[in-house]
Amino acid sequence: MNIIERKNFGAKLEPVNLVLHGAGQDFDSFMRYAAVFPRDNQPAVYMTYIGITGDTARIIEWGKGLQRECEAMAEQSLYLQIGLNMTGGNDQGIGREDVVARGEKDDNLGLFCDILQRLALPSYVRIGYEFEGNWNGYRPETYREAFIHVTKMMRQRQLNAATVWCSAGASAGTRSLSELMTYYPGDEWVDWWGIDTFDAAEMTSRATERFCQAAGERSKPVMIGEATPRGIGVLDGQVSWDAWFAPFFELIRRQPEIKLFSYINWDWAHWSDALGFAWHDWGDCRIEQNSVVASNYLAEMASQLYEHRAV
């Protein structure tokens, strides 16, 4: 198993020579995933999501729920990975990053910062994640302005949080790096680069490689913000492993800029019905549902490349 030594950039919350092990993207799915691993190899990063342009009450309830979840997970040594959404909710394609940029949602943003301050856990915040996806409807200029505005408030509050500029990857159609960079707010405001990987072809594509290399050229570590074997799942055991998981972990081992990954441990048909999205054919991606996949996954996580937490 060839592992290329990690690059270290000294970025905020960047592990040295290691890749942080994370999962989500809801509490129950995280706990079922965590149950696969021994107590000293637990996932270190819990991923969660909140919209910043909606109701204040929703943010307050999210914060209370997140507090309960963290306490239930024995929050010592836990990191948070937060998708901060700036759209009109389930109205896909309606970006509202312009109102964030103008400061019209500062009350909500202040509540969000209050929650992170109260939790006092190191956090990675993917501001307007999957920025180029047409389901978000963000526009490059106002997206950049909103990212900077959010970052300024987070830094003014001196939060123990890193900002992440996160691409949708091939899910948004393969875009040139120059096109992605029209959304880039600038090195001053970005702590990490991120990319979401769902299709097996992304693991070996030149576009993914170039994205990671470009991040390294700017001294930015890379996180895989979301990963799931879309259209493959786990139920075919070794076939599933060879088709998606093997190239996924090979991507991590091969690209020394990658320092964190978060796996989505979902049965996508269930969540498609629950949330009303067109995910019915994405597959059952819960690693605990297949003993071969779970065994192979355990073996991969036993590598000294990964940083876990003990509970």
C-alpha cells in the first residue's frame, strides 16, 4: 500500500502528517458508523449542516440539538465539520448569498457564531459549500463577497474555526480550475480548500488531481467534505469495495494535500423520501450493512495515515 507523505502547510486546524477521519451526516448515521470501529479508532470529525438565510428559530434549534449530540458523543477530541448554506432552503437554485454579503443576515450569523463559541469545539466551516452547483444558484461576485463577510465575523469573534472553500466536484459537471477560481474569495479569507466526491471516476480524474495540486500551490490543505459511493453502495461487498472504496482511499493516499475526509453513511433512498430530494438510486451506503465492506474499511482505518479519537 503506497502512501505519499503528507504535505504540511501550517493552516488553521491542520493535522500534521495525518488525515482526519470524519463521518455524518446526521447523528444516528454517525453513531451507527462509529459503532463499527474500536473505541480508540472512532471518527474524529462529525459533519452537520445549517442554513444561514432562513428562520432564526431554526438556527437556535440546530444549536440546541448539536449541543445534545456532542454531549452524547463524549465530545472530548471531537471536531465539527459544518456545511453553512446560503440558499433559499429547498427552493433549489435560489442563492441568497447576496443578502448575506450585504449584512442583512448578521443576526442569524451572530447566532451561528454564538453556538460555535458556546460549544468551544474546533470546527471546519464550509461556507456556501458546493459553490458552483446550479442547485445552489450562487453567483461568483456575490459568493465571494458573502464568503469574506462570514469569515470576517467569525474571525472577529475569535472562533476556533477554519474556513473552507468547497467545490461540488464532478457532481456540478467537470469545471476548469479557472472557472472555479471565479468564485474564489482570495487566500486571505480561505484556510482550507474542499471538494466533494461521489462518483468513482472522480477518484482518478485529472480534474481532481489538479484541484488538489492547485490547493497545495497556495499552501492550502484539502478536505474531502462529502464522500459517498453514489450509485454503487455497499451491498455487493467486495464488488462495491473495488468499484468505489478502493479508488477513493487510493486517492487519499496518493494526494499529499488531502488532510481530512468525511464519509456520508446513509441509505439514500430513505433520506430521499424523508427530505424530498431525487436520491432514490444513490444506494445504501451504510458501511455497517455489509460485513466485507466494514472489514475492509476497518483495515484501511487501521493505517497510521489517519487521525481518530478515543472515547
